[in-house]
Amino acid sequence: MVIAGNWKMFKGPAETDRFLDELDLPSGVEAVLCPPFPSLATATGRGIPVFAQNVHWAAEGAFTGEVSAGMLLELGVEGALVGHSERRQHFGETDDTVRRRCEHALEAGLRVIACVGETESEREAGETADVLRRQVAAIPRHEALVIAYEPVWAIGTGKTATSEIAQEAHALIKELHDTRVLYGGSVKPENAAELLGQPAVDGALVGGASLDPGSFAAICRAALS
């Protein structure tokens, strides 16, 4: 099981240091933290793998505001999220840029969590399978890559896909791509065991519930049940 905590735009270096001082993870779970860029250096070297929340497809160049894989590796960062729904929604990420970011990161030696998922309107229109097929087709095959299924309508809304919805989506993704698939979308200690108990669910990409060390640890413990 992989349990990844995506902190989004929360926790500067001081808060990151306090979080890691308080974090008590169970053994047997592959936990990962994804802090914002200014907190990456503080988080590395503390006994838990650290992933960035994004990575550019070029090794260097005139790309103001972006960060390359080589820069992340120099910090001790082990991987990166790519294609999170908020990047797609707010910053113009496309299937093609997701593919390019994934390829660059993997070639450089980073691990990757590549995100896919449908919006509420796409689900209501019966387009979930088509959206997932299109998005997954853009993701390269690599042993260092896993996919996170994050239904956009369940990101930061308090809504959570039922275990049946999660299982169905994960099973489809696994038919399309031979890799582990994490569930992301309002995962919290109260629902983690049920979601993680589905046969096609290989872990979780946790948002808000990863900001509290006790909550994140509880989700990691649920992965062992």
C-alpha cells in the first residue's frame, strides 16, 4: 500500500518541521509526503520519501515558475505528482503536458504519481470511462510510476466516491495500464479502511487529512487492516 499526503499550498518550512517531529507512522506502509516547493528541503532526510507537487518536462530553460527533475533530485526529493486535477483545472495542464512531465521525471530518475479522474459533469454525462481511457493513454509505462484516480467531484468537496465506484474505476484503469492505482478524493480516517479494502485499490492520495500528523498516521494504519 502507498499512502501519499498531498499538502497542496499548506505548510511552510517551520510547520513542516513540526509535523515531522509529531508524525508516528506504523511500519509496513509505504508513506510519501508531497509538501509545497519551499518546504521540500526541510522534509527531506527525515525518514519518509518526499515528492514534489509538480515537475517540468525540460532539464532547464526559460520557464519562469517551474522546477526541473534535476533540481528536485539535488534536494533529495524522490518523486513528483503529475497532472493533479487542480493543475489541470487552474493551470492549463493537458494530457500532452502530463505525458511530457512524466517522461522527463522518469528519465531523470524520479518516481511519479500520475493523476487521472473525471469531473462531476463528465460523470453525470456517462463519460467517466472515456475520460479515463483518454487520460491513461497519455501516461507512460514505467516501474517507477503509479496512477492516482481522483474523481474531481470528490477533491476538497467532502464528497467521497463509494467503495463500489472506486473499485470500478480502479479496475478499468488496471485494464488499461499495468501499475498500482491509488484512490484520491476526500480520504480520511473514517472511510480509509473501506476504500483501501477494495481489491483494485493499492493505496491513497490524501489531501486535507494529510495535514494533521495524527490523521495521516491513522490512514496509514488503516492500510494495514
